[in-house]
Amino acid sequence: MSISVSHINKSYKDIRALQDVSFEVKKGEIFGLIGPDGAGKTTLFRILATLLIADSGQASVAGHDVVKDYKTIRNCVGYMPGKFSLYQDLTVEENLEFFATIFKTTIKENYHLIEDIYKQIEPFKTRRAGKLSGGMKQKLALCCALIHKPEVLFLDEPTTGVDPVSRKEFWDMLKRLQQKGITILVSTPYMDEASLCDRIAFIQDGKILEIDSPEAIVKHFTKTIYNLSANNMYKLIESLKTYEHAHSVYPFGEFVHYTDTRDVFDIDELQHYLKNIGLNDITIEIAKPTIEDTFMALAK
Amino acid sequence: MERVIEVESLTKKFGAFTAVDSISFHVKKGEIFGFLGANGAGKTTAMKMLIGISHPTSGKATVAGFDVFTEAESIKKNIGYMSQKFALYDDLTVKENITFYGGIYGLSRAKIKIKTQQLIEELGLEDIANNMVGSLPLGWKQKLAFSVALLHNPKIVFLDEPTGGVDPITRRQFWEMIYKTANQGTTIFVTTHYMDEAEYCDRVSIMVNGNIEALDTPKNLKKQFSAHSMNDVFLKLARG
Amino acid sequence: MKLFLGFIKKEFYHILRDRRSLFILFGMPIVQILLFGFAITNEINNVNIAILDHSKDVTTKKIIDNISASKYFSINAFIQQENDIESVFKKGQTKAVISFEKDFNQHLIKNGQATVQIITDATDPNTANTISNYVNAIIQSQVKELNKGIDKGYQIIPQTRMVYNPELKSVFMFVPGIMTVILMLVSAMMTSISITREKELGTMEVILVSPLKPLQVIAGKVVPYIALSVINATVIILLSLFVFKMPIQGSLILLAFETVLFIVTALALGILISTIAATQQTAMMISLMGLMLPVIILSGFIFPISSMPLVLQIISNIIPAKWFIIILKAIMLKGVGFSFIWKETLILLGMTVFFIALSIKKYKIRLE
């Protein structure tokens, strides 16, 4: 096991940031912590990165205890904090060089590890980090976290505030790093990124809701989901909510995801109900549950 | 359908750099219009011109019937604005925030009082009306901020990445509020680079390097680019 | 060691690339010294005065000539009667009226004494006091000249001897104070800000999760600022030497040693602040309110400690700046050696050790 967390609790004053959190991450796995802001993701990262001590419970990273062996861990993990923004007044190269130095290595020594990523930002190596675009900053930050060849990589919301193109590239890079045997623990508030992980843990209000692979986790969703659309989105939502058999009604892009309290029911009846209210162009079809549907069902 | 935003060949240059390159589009009354683009594509610059805080270099644009060149002050009175970065004061209570914004937009004291009551009831904030906004969960803050942006019944509300980081359920409640508002005739203008937010819009425009490269309903855009999601559409467009 | 040098290199990049901090570092000392030296001063220059001469004889004319010839005064009105005095003051331009009694010369020769009234606008008591002193001095020198050649002259010459600062040059009194303020500002405020900035940026988290030891981080932050503070102190001393011609009486080596000691004290305070403050803004506020204010008010820099209420006098003892100013004045103005200031030095040293120990103890290897 590369990371093992068992029964971790952590409170700040009256807020219980983490409640009995347990999970394990295998070597070479990309493990995603999926949950909204304030779910406790950052606290968990800080405990694993030896920056905070849990109130109770144990955790180990790369076989070392996070409290006792904190010095060893600090030598063998790469950490990218959530609001990490590099030294804005240092150039790309100076930033990288600095992080290489404090981790007792050189850019040259581990260049092979960052080559793929660094090649993309190398043309701008004399530019100050503050003048880079969001996507390039993330790449540089990743390089800085990788430069000492860590066994485990902690990435706390690395793609927040980054445009889709850069996000896609960032995830491609993580996949390549995984092939080099690095274990990656990554957090994100975006459900669409969950499917890119090997396994995910849903986290909300300091509690882990579910842990499984993205493919398996949607199977936890037992109800049938219907995709509905009509000419007036607002009316459609309101009407569905007042429908006596409605179990859940969530807008989902251009559709509404609807589940019924009954296991078997007549779609035509629902169609009629909506038509009578005055909606037109009604479409109803069965949809596959998404990771987000699963999360909402669990968090409800 | 009445057009509440009309933009024609709107351009903004910073020295030799053209941030917004002659864009043209219109937004209808009651429409939810998504304004997308990568970091640095020019969407923030374009929006700043529309809300009257940045002077265009050339082109034409009217917002809520007012000219962005000459009537910026009237525009400000007729729009609402909410951004993720700046929304409410953390060290004021829910009530104080509402009163403050009501005051800014020149609502009478009596009206503020009624509105405050109404708003707190609608959002179910009765128990925490006198709590500091800073102590509220992010999702509640965002909902409150949106309601506050609507206090003065603006014709258009500009939302700047409204739901980043919010949990999926609260986020949907937020979008339900947006649908309701749009249904009542208020136009919603959303800038975001989260494609799942884009899926909720009636129409979406995508900016690339200062130009609008695509503009249509999400459904048509997906068809046009034979993509599964807006995210795919965006990737195809931005990568050229 | 390489690790440590890498850290210091990075610190210098930060300092040299930030125009604001560069200005605080090098612009401030110069601006402050020049400000205090030229503008904020107890000296007077070209003060407008009015003359009411009831006598209009040889002696009064001579005195008036002397007054108008001095660079301190310029005469802007001759008035004819007592009633005009008030109206002249009310116009606001005139700061003093000199009124000679009738038959001034005759009285002087016959009775050996004559009266001259110096009426000053005391809304600004300090200036008023200075003006009357200066006028007095001019009149006395005139009396002295009159009495020349007379065997049994009625000579009433007040003897004032001013020690250490014979010309009452206020800049001499200010230099030690300004030096203290600036060293405090540069060392304490700048270090605390530079550490809290890393907390804000999130880089501190990464540095913590690195093999760097706490002592290395602290030393890495401190060393660049020691260097800069020494440069600053040198600039201040050179300015006072060459611009204000202030003589330094004591040993330069002793001065250098004491200065470095104080710089280390201030740096230790800076680190201490950064362990409490989470943001740059808080660090700045604590530095300004908690350090600068006492340095300016309670250290004896501007207000003499001996004239403070007893409570404040006692409090002033825990302010390092007070001791440093005493040391500086002793070396710069009095020219004494170490044997006269060993006690103050020891106090400062004790404080420094205490602050360093405290900040190392408070420096967290984790986030809380």
C-alpha cells in the first residue's frame, strides 16, 4: 500500500473537518478525492503531507507513519497545495531550480521525469511565473512537485481555475506519470474528472460516502434515471417536483434527471401529466446514471 | 423577441494587442446566455466592456438599451453583477449585506425592508439572518449573492463563474434559481470556463483568441462538432 | 550548504525584483534623513517680524539692522503704536514684534539699562521660544559691542554654553533615532512580510514538506536582510557625515558592532511576528503598531523619556530601541568607549537571545 488512512478524525474548534476517514491507495494508482469545497479534502492532504496532526487515527505514506516519520515522508513525496501559486517574481527556470535545490537535487538529474511537461513551458523559461497563463502555471507547479522524483504525489485541486484544454492536458500528464510508477492522490470538485481516476472516494462534510472505481461506483445507483426535456425548463422542473411520485429532480444540462419512487411506472402517465400542465415538445428517455447522479444520491 | 444586448464589431485593443477582435452577437430577453472561452481568450475583457467598466476601442454595443460608449452609468443601474471572487462581505450579516446592496442601488428604506424579508424567506435563511456571511457554506453564499444581485430588478444579470467548487446538489438549486429568474424575463449572461455550466445555457458562445468561434444552442453545437458534451466541443474548437 | 545558498539566492531575487521593497530599503533611509535634516527641525529661518520703535535712535537702528541682516529674520512691518501689535499678529504672517521703549539709547547710557520687549506669537510655543532666544542673542551681542571701549561698562552678558550640539543642530539629535527606526523597519517588518508572503502564496507549505530544516529557513530569510540592513546603516552614517557634517566622535568599530547587534534583535522580532501573523497585512500591522509606534514614541527618539509619566518610563525599558538610541548617542555625539555603554549593550544582547530563542521555539514544523 502506498497510502493507508485509517479512522482519521480532525476538528477545528466546532467544525468536524474529517470524521472517521479510512481508505487505501495502491502503488501506482491514481486515486481521486471527489467532493465540493469545504468537504475536508485539503485537511486530509495536509495530514498526509505531515503538515497537520490528526486528532485520532493512523495514516502512513510510502510505508512511513505521518507523525513519527514525518522527516522521511517529506523527502519522498511531492505536494502541490490547493492555492499554490509559485514565486510570481521568479522566472520559470528559477522556480524550478529553487525547488530542485531545496530537495537536494538538480534539474538535470531528474530531467527525464519532467521532460514531457517541461518541454511545453521551456520556451518561456525566462518569463516570470506571474506572467504565465493558468494552464502553464499548473504545468510548472507540477514540474516543481516532481523534480525530486517523489514516490507519492499529492495534488490538491490542481485543475481549479484552469480552462478545459489545459485540464485535459494536465490529466494526460498524470496518466504518463502513473506509468512511471508514481502513486497519485488528487482531489477535484469536478465530477467529470472523476472518471479519469482508477478509483475514487466521494467526500462530503468530512465523511467518505463511497469508495470504488468510476465504472463500479455508478452501479451503486439502483434507480432508473429518466432524461426529460421540454420547451420550458423552469416549468418542467417545477412540475416534476410537484408530481406525486417524484423521487428526485435535478437539472442536468439541457435535460432534467428524474427518478420515480415506484420501481415500475408508466412513462405515458408522466407525459400526460406534463402535457396537461401546458408543456410541449416533451421527451422522456432512460438515461445511464453518471458519477454525479451517484454522488447526489449518496449526499442527499 | 426583444434584444437586450446587441454587440456589433466590438473591439478592444491594449496597445498592439487585440484582446477582443470585432465580435458581434445579440442576447434576447429572458435568455440564459453562456459566454465561454479559455484563460486569456478575451471573455473577461469583453464582459468588462458590456458592464460599463471598460471603454471599447471601436464597434457598437447596447446593453439594456443603453450605449456602452456614452451611457455606461445607466447600464450599471440596469444590470446586476455577481462573481465568484467578489460577492458579499464576509464580516457583515446576511441582513446587513442585503441592506447595503439595496442602498447602493437606491432602493428606499421601506422597500429594502420588504425585500430583505422576502429574500430571507425564499432562501430559507430565517434562522441565520443575523449570522455573518463568512460563516455560511459556500453554496448558500452563492445563492444569497445571486439574490442580492437581483435586488433592484435588473434587466440583465452578469454571472462570472457562479458555481465553481459548489457541491452538485446546491449547484442545481442555484441553476433552478437561474431558470426561475430567466423565466420571469430577466436575461442571464454567464461567463465560465466550466463546460458543465455551459450545458445549462439556452445559447452558448465560445471565444478563442479574441474571436467568437461558435455560437448556438448546446444541442446544435454538439451536433455541429459531433461531440458528446460541451467539453468535447470546447476541446475541438480550442485545439483547432 | 548548497541548499542554504539556493534559498538565499531566491530571497535576493525577491528583494531585488520588488520595486516597493527596494524603495523601502533604500529610498526610505535617504528620504527620512533628508526630511528630518532639512524640513523637520527646531531651527528657524526667515521668520517675519515687525518692529515698533518708540525711540528711533542710533542704537535701536543698529539692532534693527543686525536683526534684518541675520538669516533668521526678515522684517516685514514697522508699526507706530501699541495698538497695532495685535492687528499685525492677526494677519498671521508676523511671528514676533520687537518693541523698543522711548529714549532707548539715553536710558542705556544714563541708567546702564534699557528695555526691549519681545512679543511672540505663542500658538506654536516651540518656535516662539526659539525666536525669542535668537532675538535676545542678537540684542545681547549689540549691547556687548556698545560696551566695548567703556571701562566700567554695564555688561550683562548671559553665558550659555551648549554641550555636544553647540549649534543646537537638531539633525544631530535625529540621526540616531532615524537610524533606529529604519533598521527596525527594514529588519523586522520586511522579514515578517517576506515570511508571511510565503504563507499566503502556499509556498510555505511546500517548503515545510521539504528536507529544509527550520533553522535553515529562518537563517535563509535573515541573512539577506542582515546584509541589507548593514548597507542601510552605512548609507545613513555617510549621509550624516557628508551632508550634515555631523562628526562621529566615537569608535566606528564599536558603532558597527552595536549596529549589527541591534539588527539581529530586530530580525528576531520580525521572525517572531511572522510566527503569529498569517497574512502580510497582519504582519505589517503588527510591525507598525507593535514595533514602529513604540520606537518612535517611547524610545526617546522624539520625546525625552525623562519627561514621561512614570508608567511610560518603566515601559520604555522593555523597548530595545531605547537602549540602542542611548548607545548610538553615546558613541556618535559623546564619543565614549565601550566601558560607558556595556550595560546597555548587555541588555540589548539579553533581549536578542530571548527573542531568537522564542522565535525558534515558536517556528512550527507543521501548520498548526
